[in-house]
Amino acid sequence: MKKLYKKVLKQITPTKKEKNLEKKIFKEIEEKIMKIKGRHSCVNWCGSSARDTHLRNDRDLDLFIMFDTELSEKELEKKGLKIGKMVFKGQKWEKAYSQHPYIRGIYKGFDVEIVPSYKVNSGTEIKSAVDRTPFHNKYILNKIKEKQKQEVRLLKQFMKGIDAYGADLKNCSMPGYALELLIIHYETFENAIKEISKWNKGKIILFENAKEKHAEQFKGAPLIIIDPVDAHRNVASALSNEQFQRLVYAAKRFLGNPNEKFFFKEKTKKLTKKELKNELEKRELIAIKSIFPKKILPDLFWGQLRRFLKKSETHLKEHDFIVERSHLWSDEKEIVFIFTLREKNLQKIKTITGPHATDKENSKKFLDKKRKIVAGPYIKDGRITIDIERKETQSKKVLENFLKKMQKQEKEALQIFCKKAKVLDEKEIIKHYKGEFAEYLTRYIKGKEIFE
């Protein structure tokens, strides 16, 4: 496997020129910030580029402006935003949000985030979530060995290759910091993959003085990595159960057949529209398409979208539709919910089986319910049975009525989603089949993992 690792590392390790440019850009921005008058004492360069565990062409710089703890949160935000805007003067920038707002933008080809933070003495004294990051930086730099930086790169690229990399709720995956901790814990990429392949749901990884009792607060999580900087935090909290199962499965498959496609995603060969039409004719697919609302916190909205997908699925089930599979896709411009149903359209008549005819008490309750009975009651297999007429038989109509109802009940971003949503049948899915969505839908229909 050494040959394979060497080949992958050659493609993913930043060049000396890249690293020197990163340092130059940091120094340039640092000088700009420190020339601005204010109550900030220094600038901390954090993130994987500062720790030299980043991948080639990442071009991300996470800079934290350290402020006096006596400053109010409101003043911290105000001063942090002001400094950020001054740094990006004449450049492209935008206001982004974490626990409090910050400025991010493009500076000489780099994606730079300028985040205001309190200068505290330890991770236990933090006043906001972002105050932890400089301590994460310090911990990794103190613990990681030089040769392990390449092991981190291999693990990051592996996670990237199987679509399980990222701290945000869009990906529900593994953040870079968690992967650095795994290499510190398991020492090498190969050891890490071997151990991951043996993981079971509820796996706990502890560092420093953390104890099993610290993991109790995260009961039910598929993976618990106690943050060595703050024992009240699970570093792998963003990881969903589905992604946890995928990465365990991918690790097993890699050990059985190690090859490059686990590190580098092969481009999906999209189905032609004719092929798509043929595939859709074999399936019962229906979709909801809407817009991704502007000026919202994407991380928060991704969580809302996943809950709304489940709510939509539950609504279909309540109307007797069997949902065999459902999924959510978005490029943060458009959103599409996909549902594979057993049947898109149901029969008008629904048969309801009641209690045994000999069960007097429950038989009476069953028959006393107000229902529009079109046939029965009659006895079938010893049970009282009736036929009723369904109010709605078309899944498209059921979803359209649901979206209208939710438009009145949901708030803000989800209300916009419901208002702009359209239910797509087979013809409309084909009409919408283009770009990134076409790649996604091809993968969904083929139902095959990208590393297989």
C-alpha cells in the first residue's frame, strides 16, 4: 500500500511555493489588522493551513482577531466587523455568521475568514464557541508529529473521496480537526482505517484527562470524540448515523481492495435524457423542488431542511404511501427532495381490518367510529373488515396540499421554501435534469456508492 499512499500524497501535498505564499498573505493581513487602532492584541492564524495538515489548493486562511475579555459581545461584533471590512476594502467580501457575525472574503485569491474572538486563558473559560479554535490550534501543534501531517492528509483525502468530509450540517460528516485527532490517537492513516472498519455505533474516543462519564452527555451519537480542549463537546457531533455507517463500510471495502478511487471521486457518467426516461418508467419517483433562501445561516437551514424532509415523508406515510427511499439535494441555489414510492397513485378504495368478531368491546369501538363506509362490515379471516373511500389517491396532490398547509405553519426560511416549492412528476423531473442535479440524480438512480 505504500506505493498507493506515495502516489496520493504527491497529488495532495501543498508545494513549498504554496506554503510560502500562505505565510506571506497571513503576514500581510496581520500587519493591516495590527495597524488599525482598537482593543485587539494579536491575530491568530488557525485552521489546517496554520497546522500544515491542509490539502493542496485549499487556499483557506482562518484568522482570529483576539480581543480583551472586558469587551461586551456587542462591541466585539462591532469592532470585529469594522476591522474585517477595512481589510477587504476594494476586495470581494460578505458578512457570515457563526455564534456571532464575522467577515469573510477573497483576498488575493485566498478565501479568508476574519473572526473576532476573546483572548481567554484556557478552553474552559471561553465566552463563545469561536474562542475554542485557537486552543484547538495550540493542541494539535503541540501533539502532532511532523511525519503524522502526511498521515492526516491521507485521511482527509480519503474522507473527501468518499464524500464524508466537512464540519457543516450540509455534509453531516467529519471535520478536519476530528481527523487530526484520529491520527494523534491511531498514529497512522492505515491504523486509523483498520480501526474505523471495526467501529460500532456509539464508539467513544478519549484524550488527556477525559473519562467515559464525559461521553454520557452525547448518548445516542454514532461517534463520540471528546474534545481535549473542552470535555463538554463532541468533536464528531455533525456526523450523521448514515455517514458513520458509510465511512465504516468504505474503510472495510478499502482494506479489501485499496485503490485510488477511494481518494479521488470518479466523475459520474450522467444518464442521457432517454436513459433517464427509461429508468423513471421502471420506478415510482416524485420530487419537490424549491429555492435556497438568501440571507440565512446555511448550517442552521440544513438542519431544518432535513427535519422537513422527514416531515414530508411522514405525511406521505399517513396517506398510505410507502416511501422506500428519500433524499435531499441542494447546490445552495436550488433544493430538491426526492422520494421513491412503492406506488405514486393508490386505489380509491382502502380496506381496513379491525378486531376479531368475538372481541365485543373493541368491535363496538371499531364500528362506532365515524367513517364513510363503501362496503362492509364483513368478516375476513375472522376479523371485522370495512372498505372506505380515500380522500386523496395521488402522491403529487398529497404533497401539494401539504406544502400549502406548511406555508401557513412554518416560519421564515421554511415558509419561503414552501411558498416557492413545486411538486415534480416524471416529465418535470426530466425537464429539470441538468448540471449538478443531473449528476446527483444519476447517482441516486444507480444507487451505488461512489467508491464502488
